Amino acid sequence: MGAVRKVCVIGAGTMGAGIAAQVANAGVPVLLLDIVPKEGSNRNAIAEGAVAKMLKADPAPFMSKAAAKLIETGNIDDDLGRVAECDWIVEAIIERLDIKQGLYEKLEKVRKPGTAVSSNTSTIPLAKLVEGRSDAFAADFMITHFFNPPRYMRLLELVTGPKTDRATAAKVADFGDRALGKRVVAAKDTPGFIANRIGTYWMLVAYNAASDLGLTVEQADAIGGRPMGVPKTGIFGLIDLVGIDLMPLLLKSLGSTLPEGDAFHAAVRPMPLVDRMIADGYTGRKGKGGFYRLNREAGKRKEAIDLATGDYRPVIKADVPRAALPQLVALPGKTGQFAWAVLGQLLAYAADLVGTIADDVVAIDDAMKLGYNWKYGPFELIDQLGAAAFAQRLADEGRPVPTILKTAGDRSFYRVEGGKRQYLALDGAYHDVVRPEGVLLLEDVKLAAKPILKNGSAALWDIGDGVACFEFTSKMNALDGDTLKLLGQAIEHVGKGMKALVVYNEGANFSAGANLGLALFAVNIAAWGEIEKLVAGGQQAYKALKYAPFPVVSAPSGLALGGGCEILLHSDAIQAHAESYIGLVECGVGLVPGWGGCGEYIDRWVKSGLLPKGPMPAVAKAFETISTATVAKSAAEAKELMFLRRDDAITMNRDRLLADAKAKALALVDGYQPPRPPEFRLPGPSGRVALAMAAEGFHKRGMATDYDMVVSDALAGVLTGGDTDLVDVVAEEQMLALERAAFLERVRDPRTVARVETMLETGKPLRN
């Protein structure tokens, strides 16, 4: 099997269509096929309808609407022969063995020899899928189990059989990794594979424990959520998210395929409440609601279901004492009882399955973190509890102690030795955690080195080959005076003997922007001088970064907003993770960009060559984007909005971002020259009037508030160059001065203060 140049996805349901969209997001053409509908004359209606639905969906399966053009649609009856054009065929049809086997029989007659074929099944063993097929077909067959939604969930479970060709499987794994952005985890051919086997059991024991102890769903989610490293949805919130109607299907599937004596069977019991909810249309977020719902008749009041009566009532906030995991499971009363009921059963179950569902604890931990968004995997949780203490409590309760816990004894499942992370294997020895070729993680660098520079908000690391990495370390990676101070020191250090600088971190977000909490504190005590100092300091630090005598590459992932976006705009190049959400959002809190973002963004548009010449087009584009606090919802969309330039690059796999950014920085070293300062030709007062007229149209339609008009006028004054004339050249320093003045004027306005306070309290903009 050569390179994957085209993919066929058969089955245009939620998963199949989502997989097709992610392949298209990678820039690879896709053929999407489904059955011919029973009614109507359009034989491709099902596949076409799936693409149309995805173009309207939120969250969006496509990273850019342009990606949808890479999907060709068809039907199985007329177009199955076209699979010969494809290098990988993904089957994602109904979970019925007979129907899948019938499709494979047809595929065997029309596919190119050597073409990879995989099923997205989560319930049917591979051995059964290939029954009756030739050895050649079996050699090219595997299971590639994606998680929903395929764009956003990073786990791809790969299951191979004894006849699967290793090279073919490796090619698919490499494509899943580099092109689709997945961490590929090898799973064994067992029911539910890794994540759903453990995840379904986890939801089952949590539901049972909450019911037995008489807990509310809010209490169960508060105890079994963040304290255990589970996403903020909690357990019941997560069931709502994935779909309550999926639970009986998973229980039936696993119940019919798991061996006798598996702990899963003992946990299954009748669930009349769940049955009633499904019958009434309460299937979770995709239905009328689930364990939680929004009561629209009561003004969209959030309500929760009573597990005992099945009646809905207003949500009651549950308070759980902050405690480390060992203390949490030891707490008296229902809190500790529930925590132990869940963790005791869950972690013992996971420990029992090492060697059965995966070769090692790393694969199991990765699967749960990437497939269910847990912060910690089961064996990382056991390490928090202490393996010996956990095993002892199981023994004290008369429960069997899994073999691997006995092997561990008083040791941990993970340790750092010689600057490398290691895991405990079934053989009782520690082995290095091995990263795929080409993966460089800052978390690994930190195990073997100390920072070159560090303070409370940032750090500088040596990542090899003469390249340094500047890391934000504050909460949400918000930027403050300490960040800017260390950035200046980092530029000086790198300039004395290193080759290049990468701005990167492994937090959930690159940077949420300037620290609004500190700014609000300064406003409340009227420390206007400190605010002016922060604005000027940011401009100075970003200019120093821009004109440093070495290349600077920024590598964002997650949110890069406000000041986080501005640092991208001041970099020589950007290597962005595909899931980067970039924007100059200051107007949303009543401010204007203050660290050079206005001038840099105009300059991007001017140099793009995409707009008509003259002073107004680039200014109008910048005004449209910044005044509405528009955020690109992917790196691909950031290119369309010109936050990324045409030659900036996108990395699909988050694990490969730092290595790609480092390579990009090194490629810029030879012959590097800092950029020349931009010179702006701006429209001045006449342009400001034109922008005001455009804003007034939004105001009249109710799309802009009274204060939006004030803020947008301040922004327009900056973007149009103040009192400049069309024949004047506006220097970079003049633009920065206009930004500072507009920012400092707006920050004094009580309406801006109200917006900042609301954003900090609720995370949502105030429309005043």
C-alpha cells in the first residue's frame, strides 16, 4: 500500500460522515457512499444530505467550508466500483454482522489488491468480520475505531488480526496520526476494545452507586467529575452528551460478547428510569434533554432529574470538599462512599484487563484520556491513591486483587528514571514510554532538564539544536507583566548564542490574552499609571520579538485570543495546530487591541494580495473582523481570516506541533533578516466616517449595542490612522501610539469595566 491519496467511506451516518469530513479537513479527497433511498429520484440523497447537514452543524465537523468540496457523494449500488480509485476504504455502516459481511463480499470483487479496508465497528470482533473472506482480503483488513465527533476526539483505536499485514496497518496508522491528527492506540480484538469497555463499565457503576446511595445527579457529577479528573460535564452530563439511548445498546452488545465471570455482568441491572427517558424522547442533548434539561417553559431554566422519582426539578449546586484522591475516598458519609464505589470497581476492572484489552497500562491510560477526555488514566489514578494502599483496601473488603497490582507491590505504575518517563509492565520491570518517531513534547523535555529562565508566569527551555522554547505558565496562560518581563529576558538570551525561538506550551490553551483580573484590579484602585505601563510594556516586548536577530515561530493550540493572537501576528511564522481558535476579541470587553494587533493585522491584509489596492480595503477588513470580536474556529479558518498567512503551516496532530515548529524555525535560520517596519497608507477621517456608517447599519438592525458603537468608533480611529491624510505615511510607532491612547480611554469607561467584570464572572460577553 502506497501513500493514502484518496479515501472511500461507506456509510454516511453520524460517524461515517464525520470521518469523511476529517479526511477532507486533512486535504485528502473522499468518496462518501451510502444506500439508495427507498423514496425519491435522487439516488445519492443520503450521502448528499449528510454533507449538507454537516455544513450547518455546530460544533462544525468541517474545519473550513471549503473542505466539503473534497467530498464526492454517491451510492453503493451505482458507485461501489469507484473504490478502485481509493487507497483506504472505511466501512461505517449499521452494526449488523450479516450486512457488513455482505458488503465485504462485494468489496473484494472491486477493490484494488493491497487497498486497506477497515471497519469502524465498536462491538463486533474482527475475527467474525473476516469470516469467509480470502486470505488476501484478511491481510488488508483491520478495525479503525474512531470516537464521536471524529474531528474533535483524538483517539483512534487500531485493531489488527493474525492475518493483517503489518505494513498495511502501519500505513493506516501513520495516516491516522499525521493526516487525521489522532493518537493511534493498539487495542486487542476483544469486546468494546479499550475505551468503551472501561468507559461503559464506569458509567454503569457510577449510575448504580448514585442510585443506591440516594445521591442527586449533581452530587454524583460533583464527586465523580473534576476531583477524579473527569471533564466538567461529570458522569451524568457525559451520558447526556454521548446519548442516553446508546447505553442500552452498549450494555446489550457487551453483555452478549463478554465472557462469563467478567465483572461487567454483575454490574448490569434493570434501568426502568433510563428506559422511560428514552421512550419519552429524553435521549440527552440530541433529544429533549436527559439527566439534565433546559425547561423552555420556565425561561430555559436548567433542571435535573430525580433518580428516584424520575421528576425534573431546578438544578441544585452540589459542594464537594476539596481533597486529594486518597482523602476523597476516605471521607465519611455519601461523598466518600460514592467516590470509593466508583473508583474501587473501575480501577480494579481496568487493572484486571491489562494484557487482555491492551499490552500495557500506557495504552489503557491514553485511550481513556483521549477517548473520554479524562485528565488522568486509570493507572495514573491508582498512582494517586497508591497502588499498595488500593490493593490493601480491596483485600480488606474481601475482593480479588488484580495480578498487576500484586506485581506492583508498593511501587507506582509510572516513574521518572534518567530523565525519562517509564511504566510498570506485566513482567514486573519498568520500560521507557516510547513516543512515535517525530514527536517532541515539552513535558518530556522538562523531565530531563531545568528551565534556562523562569518566573511565575513563563519559562524558557532549551529544546535542542540551538532552539529555545518560550512557555506561558499562568492560569489560562493569561499574559501579565511577569510574562512580558521574561519574554524580554528570553529574547536577550537567545540572541547571545542560540539560533531560533519557538513560542509554545502544552496547556489547554495557547493564551486567553491579557490577564483581565489584574487589569480590573488596577482600574478599581485607579492605578492608571500601572495600566499604561502594562500596555506600553506589551508593545515594547512584542516589537522586540518581531525585530529580534533570530527567527521566531509561534505554535498555538486551543485559544489564542487578544494578546495571545497579537504574539502570533508579531512572529516570523506560525505553525498552528489544526484546532487553534484565534482572534482579536478586545472589543467584546469594551477595549481595542493594545499590543500592536491593529497595525499588524492591517499589514497582513495589505501584503496578502487578496484585496483591491488603496487605503480602504484592508482597513475595512480589519474593522469587520476586530469590531465583531470574530474568532477563527480552526487554523484553516484562521488562514481565511488572515490571522495566519498563506505560507504559515498547520499541524493536524497536537503531539507533533512542537517538532514541526522547531523544524520550521531552523529552516528560517540561514540568511535570516528581521522584517522591515511597515509603513501604512490610511484613509484618515473620511475612512472613519465610512466605517461609522457601516457600524450604524448593524446598530439599526439590533446587531450592535449603544456601547458597541462607542468601542467600534475608537477602533475605527486607530485603524484609519487618526487625523492622517491619504498622502501621509503613517509609521509603526504612530499606530502604536493610537492604540495606546484608544485603549487607555476605553479602559476608564465604566461600561468597559462592567464588560470585563461580567466576562471574569461568567465567561460570557455583556451586551451593554
